[in-house]
Amino acid sequence: ARFRWRVRQRLVYWYARLRKLEASIVDGESREVTLAHRSELERIDRAVARLNVPKAFTEAYYTLRSHIDLVRVRLAASG
């Protein structure tokens, strides 16, 4: 039960970081800001990729991975 709780908390944590990043993306932002956003997105992506997720959380995990890709596309379009 404790492990499941920790996995859920980690997914929630990374989702919150991703949502915060996405909310800060603005079209036409400076190159430096875009690079900083891309760097943060890659940190999130690498951390999520390293998560050990049991079968019960597979759907939530892959949904998070999909949303990371959506933010990547949005960043590419904004910068």
C-alpha cells in the first residue's frame, strides 16, 4: 500500500511540474526562455522515464508520457 501511494504521489508531482511548465509557455517568447523551457521539459521527461511503475499505474504513466509529448510539440510551435 505504501509503495502504491509513493508511485501515485510521484506521478502527481511530475504532472504538476508539467502543468506549471505548460502554463508558462507563451507564443513569441525569447530564445533563452524557450531553451529554458525545453531544458525543464527534458528533465521532466528523463525523470518520468526512470519511474518504476507497477501495472496498476500503466495507464496513468503513459498518459503522462503522452502529455509530455504534447507539451514538446507546443514548445516547438511557440519558439
